[in-house]
Amino acid sequence: MDFNHTEDRRMISDSLRRYLAEQYDNEYRNKIAYEAPYHDASKWAELAELGILGALVSEADGGFGGDGFDISVVFEELGRGLCAEPMLANLMALRLYAAFGQSERVDGIIGGSERAALAVWETDAFSTLDDIAMTGGDKLSGRKTVVYGGNSADHLLVVARTAAGKFGLYEVAAADTETLSYAMIDGGGAAEIVLDNTSAKLISDDAADAINAALDAGRLALCAEAVGIMDMLRDTVKDYLMQRQQFGRPIAMFQALQHRLVDFSIEIEQARSIVILASSKLDAKDRALHIARAKNLIGRAGKLVAEEAIQMHGGIGMTWEYAPSHYAKRLTMLDAQLGDTEDQLRTVMELEHA
Amino acid sequence: MDLNFTPEEEAFRAEVRQFLKDNLPEELATKVRNGLEFTKQDIEQWHAILQTRNWLAATWPVEHGGPGWNATQRHIFDEERSLANAPTVVPFGVGMLGPVLLKFGTEEQKATILPRILDGTDWWCQGYSEPGAGSDLASLKTRAIRDGDDYIINGQKTWTTLGQHADKIFCLVRTSTEGKPQEGISFILVDINTPGIEMRPIRLLEGGYEVNEVFFTDVRVPAANLVGEENQGWTIAKYLLTHERTGIAGVGYSTQALIELKSLAKKLKRRGKPLAEDPIFMSKVTEVEIDLEAMRITNLRMLSGGGAMGTVSSMLKIKGTVIRQAINDLARRALGPAACPFPSEDVLGNLAVAPPEAANNAASYFNNRKLSIFGGSNEIQRNIITKELFMG
Ligand SMILES: Cc1cc2nc3c(=O)[nH]c(=O)nc-3n(C[C@H](O)[C@H](O)[C@H](O)COP(=O)(O)OP(=O)(O)OC[C@H]3O[C@@H](n4cnc5c(N)ncnc54)[C@H](O)[C@@H]3O)c2cc1C
């Protein structure tokens, strides 16, 4: 066994960490994250130049990474830097374009000149593909809800049912849709995508397996992002407890607080471990089970860490001014993306008893 | 033992319910249900409606314009108010300063200040906390130095809730640096428009604006504005902490929030079925419901006189806030990704990503993290209980 990352992965992780630390302080991040268009095209171009998008796709498909560990290394750093760019959306889109040999799109996204988003969920339908109601064809109608990165996408990959009862994957030009963009409460953009007899290009008429694989890659990315955020929060809480004086001493001296910091640090190590395990399983037969387990644990650990980080900071942890509150919000809300703790539990129980 | 309310209490409940039915403006009820912010006018309007029956200042005696209710009546009122989706009363004037003046104020202070609280002339805010004095409130540094018939105040207060609406602020200030820190603190009333006071907003994590920093530079305040004796401020502050215990557990709030949560769970679907039929989610809802049922009795039991003062209010505060926060957490989770949009006007108005009454659920969850921090954090409440357990 070897728990060290390869030289290449360490390099990409280091350069991404340095880039975000230098270019993406909290004030600037919040401006981008909460003001239309909820992302920064120049930052996106620079991230592409750093090779961040290429790292998410295999060499065979036009990138230079694409393994579970490539994804987790990148997203851990995006978490640590609280990056609000639409990386999750483009990760899932890249995986799908690659799966269906759409090399032009893959190259466009890797190079930073195009962006895409996966429009899959509908109102009351955001757990499994079976929930989806939209029907496919040359023209699509209906609404896709909370489409991450839909605010900044050129192309939308829309999931809809085919006449043959399969799940089809369609491409729609964002310009042809009614795209209602908004900020998410933890920053970054999403959109409601309204289709009304909108022209669509069929990419695959049987895409369920590829869509589920792309969603799992997205779930893994969210888990890794959470680990980066949790590391950051643990460090900030520790520093704050040592620095904040009450009752004539640093509050770090109160054992009630010490033990809670220890407890959540243990959960962070558990979280890191399950993300490592899940990263190693992204291309395995039992991928779905491992990803769901990881996201369930991450959801529980994330809630604990986010709530404790706010609480142990006292009032200051409740303020917009102070970066850790934004980390705590992101950590809380990423649980809601692509199926939350409870939803992953449903998946795990189904798969284990199948 | 008899867990039933008396016929008189039931009659009182019916009276409160009818009053709320007849007098609560629909617009305010909608704001409460949807978790929206109140304007100053909203709150003033609601206070005035309650005061038509002398119901605004629930703890005040009749001779001072209160209803003269006992603890059970206040509990019933709070429950009915919550169930009707009526706003809470902003506590700083009626719930905090009022009782302090009734106990420590001069006759003149009572005669001039109390009526202005009731008729809405004065909006009060609370100036206790400072940047360096949160949990360790006794270390506060804002200085008041006697100068003839005045005090001159210098320093800074922070976390001042709804200070942006306030006409007046009651402050704990340092009047002596001799002896123990607790012994040099005074309680003083300050007009917010006095020269030398500057208020700056603090934005909270969910994006809302309800707290402020207040800076004092050579602020001249008449010595007659002192409440109680000089250096008696700590005694007054401690009196207030254990005075009003009915509302501290938030049983009314939780009861109403749980009703909303259960109705939301019926509306939303998970994997093709109503969330209300999903055992994984509903087991969590049901456990909170069980906790709340016990809390209701704990609250009534302790109000009826069991247990020591400090421990009682500390226990009610801890368990009550844990339950409220757990319900907020579930109300957010119920929505899945529909909880994600930042509740801007667009999102609340046109987009309808989540049902309107739930569109603020994530923001409310984040905002209510404050419940376990303010009013003496839950850690400090545990320290109080610990002290009484081992040394009481
Ligand atoms: C939304 C909001 C509204 C508020 N409104 C008002 C207001 O209107 N007026 C007003 O005067 N104040 C107000 N407050 C201030 C509030 O009372 C303080 O935030 C609170 O007392 C905690 O102080 P602090 O924020 O300085 O945290 P700190 O005291 O620095 O505490 C930081 C952490 O350390 C813990 N801690 C501290 N000491 C100990 C100990 N001995 N043992 C174990 N743990 C400990 C705390 O529990 C907390 O988790 C408000 C606060 C908030 C967040």
C-alpha cells in the first residue's frame, strides 16, 4: 500500500493551491460568487490554462488524468480555496462528452473556450433517473431545476426519456433556452432552465449508465471538496481558539472546546479515508456503492464540522465578513447537491440488499 | 398530578385564539410562515395591536399596563401566538428593560419610560457585548466617567440586535476599575441620537442585516439615566438573565415549525413518493417531535417551580435551542437542492424553485445558528449548570 499521490498529482494540487491562495481571497470570491453572472470568465480561463480541466479527463479522451484520484486532488484544492467557478458542472459534462466521443466539445471545455452543464433534475425529482419525467425528441419542453453552472454554460446536456423507455442524452444550446440564473446561498451560480419546444441534438438514446457514472464522478468531486473545506475549517478553528481570549485566557484552554475540536478532527480523518477509498473505486464495478457510502459519511461529518466551526467561533462565526462562515455554508449546502446524506443512505441500503 | 389545563386556562386559550384570529394581519402571518424579514413598521404595527388588549408586555403587572399573566398564561399565549403564525414581540423594551426598571428603577424612571415602551415611542436595543467581552461579559471596557451631572462614555458595543431601528440603548458600562471586574459595572440608559454615537451594520452569514456595532466617542449622558446604584450593573444583568423563563425554550416556535415541516414533507417527493412516507427522513422528524413533546412538559414542570433558578433556565435554553435548530436543519434538508438558491427577490418571487413558505429554509437554518450563541452561549449555560451541580 502507498498513500502518497503521484508526482503529477502533487504538482497540479500545489499549483492550484498557490493560484487560489494568491488570486482568490475571500472578498473577491464573494463578489464573484454572489453577483451576476456568478462566476468570473477570466479566472475560468486561467484555471483552464493551469490544466485543471484537462486533469478531469483521461489521456485517451483528450485530457491527461481522469482517474478518481485526479478528480479528488483537484476538488480538494477547490474546496480549500472556496472556488465558486462552475467546475462541478463542467466535470460532469466533460465525462459525458468523453463517454460519447464528442472530442470537439471535450477539447473546447478543456481549453476553456466553452462551458457546459448537466441539466438532469426536475422539481421533486433529484435522486435517481427514475424520477425524471421529461420526454425526449427533436424538440424538448419542460423545466430542469437547480442546474449547477447553468448560469454560465454555452451548452446544456439534457436528460430525458426516449420513446423506447430509455434515458436519452440531448444537447441544447443555452442561447435557445430560457435560462433564469441566480446565486446559490453558499455562492456560485445555478439556473432554472425552461425548454419550450426547444431544438435538441440527440447525443445518445441509451445514456443511463454514462449519466450515472458522470453523476458519481460529481459526487466524488463534492466529497473531495468537502475534505478541503473541513481541513481549512479545522485549522481556522484551532487558530481562533488559541488567539481568542475570554476569562483571562485563550478559550483553547477550556477542555469542553478542546474535546470538540478533537472529535471533529477525528471525523475529518474518517472523511479523508472514505474519499480515498471512493477515489480508488471510481472505475470499479461497485463504484455506485462506494460513492454513496462516501457521500453519506461526508454529509454527516460536514454537518458536524460546519456547525461546530460556527459555534466555536461565537458571534464572529455568524458574520459575512469572516471567511469561515462561507466555508461552513458551502460545506453544509454541498450535501444537498446530487443527493444528500439521507439519499445516499437509501442508495447504500438498496445496493447492499440487492 | 394532573396534566390538564384548568377550565379557566382553557377559556383563556380560547380567548387568545379568537383575538389572534380577529386581529392578526394576514400579511404579517405570511411573513412569519415564509420566514421573511420584518420592517420596523411591521413590528410597530404588531406591538400596537397587542397593546389594544394590554397584551404587549406579557410579564408586566396590570398597574403598569401589562396583562398581569402568570407563567402558565404566558406559556399558553406563546403557544397560541406561534400556532397562529403571529410575530414574536421584540424583547428589548418590554422583555428586558421593563422588568429591570420595575425592579431597580426610580419612580420617575418608571413613570416616564414604561409608557413610552408600551405605546411604541421608544425602540430600545441592548448594549452589553463588546468585541473583547462576549462570554466573559464582566470584562467589558466601555468606560463611563462621572463629570458633574453627566457621565461621559467612550468605547464600543457590538452585536446590537436591531440597533438600526432603535431610539435608545441600555448599556452595561465600566464605572470603576477597582476590585473584581463585576463590581465596577453600571447599567445606564442612552439616547441613540446623542452626539458621539455611531452605528455600523454587521451583515450575517445568510446575508441578512439585524446586528450592528455601536461606537461611543465622548458621549455625554445625564447621570439621572443610571438605573440602580453606580456599580450595581452586574446584579441587574444577572437578575434579567433568570427573570423571564417562559419563552426561553422556544416551545411555541418549535411546535409551529414542526407543523410546517410535516406539511412540507407531504408536499415534497423523494424517489417518487411523498417525503412524509419516507422512513429515513421521517424517523428524524419523529425523534425531534418526541423530544419536543418531552420539552413541553419539562418547560411547564420547571415553570411551575421545580429546580434551581440558574439551572432551570440554562437547561431550557440548551435543550430548547437544540430542538429548534434540529427542526430548522430538517426543514432545509427536506428541500434537497431546492434549498440551494440564495433567497433573492427573484428566487422568492418568480422562480418558485421551492414552495414559497420554504424558500427561506436554508437562510433560516444558518441564521438560527445564533440561538446557541447569544443570550449566553450553550457552553456558558453548561458551565452554569456544572457550577450548581458540583458547588450549589
Ligand atoms: C445574531 C446575534 C445577535 C446578538 N444580539 C446581541 C444584542 O442585541 N446585544 C448584546 O449585547 N449582545 C448580542 N449578541 C452577542 C452574544 O451575546 C455573544 O455573541 C455571546 O455572548 C458570545 O460571545 P462571543 O461572540 O464574543 O463569543 P466568545 O465568548 O468569544 O466565545 C467563543 C466560543 O467559545 C466558547 N466559550 C467561551 N468561554 C467558554 C468557557 N469558559 N467554557 C467553554 N466554552 C467557552 C463559547 O461558547 C463560544 O462557542 C448577539 C450575538 C449574535 C450572534
